Amino acid sequence: MTETLTYADLLAAVAAPEGAGAEIKDPATGELIGHAPQSTTADLDAAVERARTAQRDWAKLPHAERSAALNRAADAIEASAEALAELLSREQGKPVKNGPNAAFEVGGCVAWTRATAAFEIEPEVLVDDESGRAELHWAPIGVVGGIGPWNWPMMISVWQIAPALRMGNTVVLKPSEYTPLSVLALAHVMNQALPEGVLQVLAGDGELGRAFTAHGGIDKITFTGSTATGKAIMKGAADDLKRITLELGGNDAGIVLDDADPKAIAEGLFWGAFINTGQTCAALKRLYVSDALYDAVCEELVAVARAMPMGNGLEEQNVLGPLQNKAQYDIVARLVQAAKDGGARVLLGGDPDGSAPGYFYPTTLVADIDNDNPLVAEEQFGPALPIVRYTDLEQAIAWANGLEVGLGASVWSPDVERAKEVALRLEAGSVWINKHGAIDPRVPFGGVKQSGMGREFGELGLKEMAEAKSISV
Ligand code: NAD
């Protein structure tokens, strides 16, 4: 039975008793939210055993029944959406209601679960002639181990859970040690609608993540996080040739062509870069603007950015929150300092108030910065956008393609055909025109180069959670 749970219900269900587990603090205030249980490798062994047992019956169900169970899980998320959004806001920092924040993320969990349930996955007939008949079926892989980050902890968990379950696998997840309560609560809510053992969450740090990768009872790892950890997982998975999907870091470029309208694109550029206070894998992280409209784009962006309130996520007016943790705050502060040291011009922000509680770094726009400055070349994963001037479009494309990562990219111009020509030349898994980072459960998403391996979403994403199996007669 699906119940509407309160914030207190969720904490009571998932948090460790006081004094046990890891302290989880609100990044906006430093206040204690609760304690997260810390699972051991023995807990992992037991969870994998349960998942293997549950998988046998789960895999036997027809797609329609697994889809119905996913839709019931989506109903359960909807019923407790308010409490889930509050917990997410407190733990991750993102504002609870306004903008593309906590309520939006919980809504995304519902939408992705339903969209994943809705795909038709039928065996494909490959050959049917006088030589015989060959069909392609999509068989479950077994137990999928999901490892996730702290920026969109609930939604990214659903991206791992929903397609894996839909294809007949069972799931054991390890959320980030920074945001475990959100994911434990999400699974608690979804589990009202799922059979026992099909979805389990174990909280722990990177050591537990390593144990997932090494575990002989886990058949596939689906990982979202940094490129460095992705490489460690790929090495670890080699021992027993586990299947892997890696969604890793990026440093997305946007190119504004010389015919764009600065006023018309400013808000889209802003949210492309600053969604979730910049802590988004496929956020706009370096902006290349034609010299012809450079000053106008800078001016319009400053005007939009100035009007976006940042603060405690539980206060209604805010649309931007703090960085989630001190380590990320320090990265952003170091990179903005590097920009200043390199002679770049700070248009807005760049002056954090060190005495305020919480990891707030102000919305920062940096102009006249060299392409090789660390704020451009490294992933800031925070609210600081470097704006690089170009005079030659070929140069801008070369700069955009000049890094080892390639998650997303964008091109901005009213001439969509011209923008598409540029888009085709950008080395990224997703290229958006006149928007950035707008994901859709029907459209495959993932990185090229060192931004990852494999795709999530769409039919392609479902098939990543299955083994292709041909049957020939
Ligand atoms: P991270 O790599 O530090 O941690 C991610 C997860 O991996 C955590 O759960 C952590 O405990 C675990 N982990 C750490 N070491 C491990 C190991 N050796 N083996 C197994 N697991 C281990 O990443 P993060 O700081 O949480 O996330 C930020 C990064 O994630 C950014 O680079 C961002 O761009 C990227 N990201 C990518 C996507 C995408 O879809 N491509 C989405 C969100 C975030």
C-alpha cells in the first residue's frame, strides 16, 4: 500500500540511531539533519544474496508487469513528493520549490520512472526468409550495482534503478556519502510498490564502492561520478569482466554565433550554466562568444544573474543554493582565484563572504579570460562561468573540442541550420541548440571521450541494462 509519508516518517525510516552512523549536515547552515547508516562489506554480501534470489522471479515477469510495478513506484514517489523534496533540499542544499530544484528533481524521478515503464521492448526479427529465422531478444544481466554522486542524488538514482528493473535485473545502490539519506528515503518510498529484495540501498563511502566493483555477485556496475573514479571502476570491473556504464565528468562548451540575440538567449545561458548552482554534469561550463556581440552577451548575462537570489533552500524566494560540500567550495574558490591571477575580468561575484554559515559561493561571471586558464580548462562544478571571446568560429570549435572530456555542448543562433552544422562538429554525446542540458527520458544521454561509456535513457539506455541474445531457427 502506498502511503503519504512526512519528513519525520522518512527520517525515522532511514536514519541511523543518534550516535551511530555518519553525521549528515545541511550545507546551507551546518545544522545536523540526521545520521546515515554505514553498511559493511558483510551487509553488501547479504544484499547481493537477496538481490540474486529476488532476481529469479523478477526476471520471469513479463514486461507489462514490471512496467506496472514501476508505475506504482512512481505513484508512491508522487504521494510523498513534498517530504522527499524537503529532505533533498536539506541534505543537498538546492532550494525546495523555486526553479529547477528539489521539487523539480522529485518530479523528474516520477517522470523518468513512468517514461521507462512506457517503452515497448519487443524481440526484433533480424532474418525471416528461406535461410531461416533469427530473432534478437534482450535478456536480463542479473544484479546491477549502482554507484552515484551527490549533485542530483535522487534523479540519478532513478536513472540507474528504473531501466535496470524494467529489463529484469535487481538493483543494489550505493549513494554518495554526502547525500545518502535522500536516496535511502527514495528507495524506502519506491519499495512500498516493489517486491522484496528487488531494490536495496547501502550507504557508505568510496571503500564500499570499491567492494561493489570487486563483488563477484554483481554483474554490472552503473556509475555516475567523476572521471577519476570511473577509471578506477573500469579497472576493478576488468577482473570478472563486469558490464559497465560510466557517466562521468564534463566541461561543456557553449558557442554563441555572431548572429545571436543576446537578450533573447541570456536566461537560457544562465540556467544552462547555473542550474543546481552549477553542480550539474552537463551544465554549460565554458562559454565562447563571438567578438561581434561579446559585450552585449556579458551585459545581459550579468543582468539575469544579478536577479537570481541565492540562499537557504527552505526560504521560498531562493532559486540557487550553496555548494554541497567544502571540497567542492574549495575547487570553485581556487579556480576563480586562478582566473583573477591570470588577469581575467570579474563581472559579477568572485568575492565570497567567508564569515557566513554554509558553503555559499556567489554567482560569478568572468570575462576576458584565456582559453588555457584553469577556470576554463578544468571542471569547476559550481557557480562560476568563464566567458571566452573569439573572433574566428574555427578557433572556437577547436577550443570547444580541445579537452579530453565531451559530455554535452551547445550552439546558440537563430539560424538553426547553421547552428546544426557547428553542432555536428562538436565532440560531445549531446549537443543542444539554443538551450543547454535539457535532458529527456526518450533521448539517449552520455559522454564521448573521457566523459564516459554507454548511454542512459531511451531504448538505447534500456538495452544497456540487458544482454543481446540471438535465437536462430
Ligand atoms: P565521485 O567520483 O567523487 O563519487 C561518486 C561516487 O563514487 C560516490 O558514491 C563515491 O562514494 C564513489 N566512489 C569513490 N571512490 C570509489 C571507488 N574507488 N570505487 C567505487 N566507488 C567509488 O564523484 P562526485 O564528486 O560525487 O560527483 C561529481 C562528479 O560527477 C563531477 O565530475 C560530475 O561532472 C560527475 N557527474 C556526471 C554525471 C553524468 O551523468 N555524466 C552526472 C552527475 C555528476
